[in-house]
Amino acid sequence: NFMNFQDELIFSLGDDKKYDFNTHVVENKIVKDGAIVGDNATGKTNLGKAILDITNHLTDTTHTRVEDGLYSNLFAKDPEAHFSYTFQFGEHTVCYKYDKASANVVTREVLSIDGEEVIKNSGLQMFVGLKGAENLNLPKSDMSISLVKYVYANTLLDMEYSSSIVFKDFMEFVQNMLWVTITDVTAYAGFTNVQGNVY
């Protein structure tokens, strides 16, 4: 339910196909180099926006503003867009799911590490299960900010626990994601706040 994606779309970089002719593009069973090609207006740019949507609410990096009016799919009855990301950090898996009413408003989110929910905002209740966050004052309102971002910015996590280390790895990875597109206008998201020419 995001832009032109009315139905669920799964985009995986997992090595589920044979790449015998190009083994150098796969590292640790993950496709690290690739290209997405297709006709004009088929959703290539919107796929990039979907992949990098996570940076718009979890980081403070500079990005081109996503217009609220063009966020959800026009034909869907559901007014919210739904996102789910799965990351692999060594032996650990991070799954982050969230819903948005608009580009800047997160309505629900769940972050799981190795299948265990460690941060959850259902819209009515909030939960943080990371060591070191026991005394964190959870926000009472203004959930336009992500609870995951709030925890990262306001908590000194106990790095004796693998879940805290993996959470830090996840946030640092997202902060270093970068997307640039040049269509009718130049748009970008992520990675740097350096001012100047994108080239």
C-alpha cells in the first residue's frame, strides 16, 4: 500500500538463485551488487523510496521531503502504508515492521531481534525490552517520531547483551543507507548531511 504498490511486494537480496556466472556479486549469501531495470513509470523510483523509507523516520540525515499527498496507494481502502524489513547481522536477524499514515507519521512499529520483540508501539501501548532501557521515560504523545529512534537517541544500552549490540548495528546500518535518483528532479535520502552538489 505504498505509492504504486497496491499489493504486497517482496524485494529480497538473499541468494535464492544461482549466480554461477557472476559469483562476485554475492557475499555471505547476500547479493551485494545489482541493478533494477524496467520501462519508465513501472515503479523503479518508488521501489527505491520504499527501501529507503526507513531512513526518513529513523535517522536525522538529510533527505528530499516525501510529499504526504502521494504516499499511500490511490486505490487501496487501507489509509496506511505497511513496511517490513529483515536484516542479517552475522548470526542475528533483525525484523522491523511499521505502519505509516503519511510520510512523517509512524502509527505502529515492532522491532524484533532473533524472533523476540524488543521494541513495540501498538499505537496504544509502548514496550521496550532492551537492557539499559528499564528506566527510560516513554513519550506520552507526538508519535510522529519513531519509538525505535527515540530509544536509540535517549538510552545508554548495556553492551554486555547481544541484543543491544545488534540493535546498535542495525541503527548504524540504517544511518549509512543512501539512495539517489535523477529523473525529472534530483531526490535523495540518507547517509550524509554535507551540503553541496550531489555529484
